[in-house]
Amino acid sequence: MLPLTPEKPREVIAQVGFALWKTQITESTVGAYLVLVHKATLGQARTEVEGMFAKAGKSTLGQLLRSIQATGTAPKPLTEALDAFVPRRNWLVHHSRHESRPQMYSTTGREALVARLAAFADEALALAADRVGGGVVHGQTAVLMRARRGKHLVHG
């Protein structure tokens, strides 16, 4: 295979970065969901809750999913969506470069890879916004309802 010039992989590399960025949004949102909906209660001190956020922020998406599943109270559609997403996230982070290398040597291959990465990035953002973010990112509706019932903390 001929060496690639810096210009040829530029769009693919930019799309990888964008997909990782959106995946980090999803991971952050899932961590906030875990803490706000399943962990923090109104009776806990702020420093304790901040520690929960710090711990969630250091967890992988798979670890967050297992913690959410362990609560036994997470909606099944959410855990199923996360369970399906984790292997795709892991492909992006751990395997995409190696497995996609042959595609980098043709325009058609790079275009297909860019399309795959764009679809993945859209999926990551939709998962964060639609499945998880409904109660955490967009208005904290679910969290507020639980807090009103005296069950969980709303950290503002």
C-alpha cells in the first residue's frame, strides 16, 4: 500500500474526532443520569453528591451501564439502547483505526467510513438526548418529578 498523504485521511480523522466528542457527551449524560436518578438523595450532603459525579465522570460507558442495571429500576428501553451502543462505542475507541485501515486507501472507502462515523455520531447524540437526556439534559423533568416525591436530589 502506498503511504497516505496528510490530506486524504483529513475528513475521516475529523469525523472520528467528532464522533468521539459526541460519544463523550453521551457518557457524561449517562453519568449524570446515574447520579441524579439512581444514586443521589435529598438527604445527602453536597460534597457526597459531588463525589458521585466525580466517580461517574471517571467511569467508562460500560461501567456506567452496569451500575444503572444494578439499580434494578432503570427503564428497559434505556438499558437495551445502551447495551447495544457500548460495543459500537468500543469499536470506535479501540478498533476503528486498525479495522478501517484498508478503507483509507481509496476515495470510496474513505467516503464509506465517513458516512459510518457520521451515523455513529448521530446515534450517540440521539441516545444522549432522547433516551437519557430527557430527564437530565433537557429540563431535568424526570429528576424533578422524583425530587418532588422526596426521593432524589436535584443539583443545580
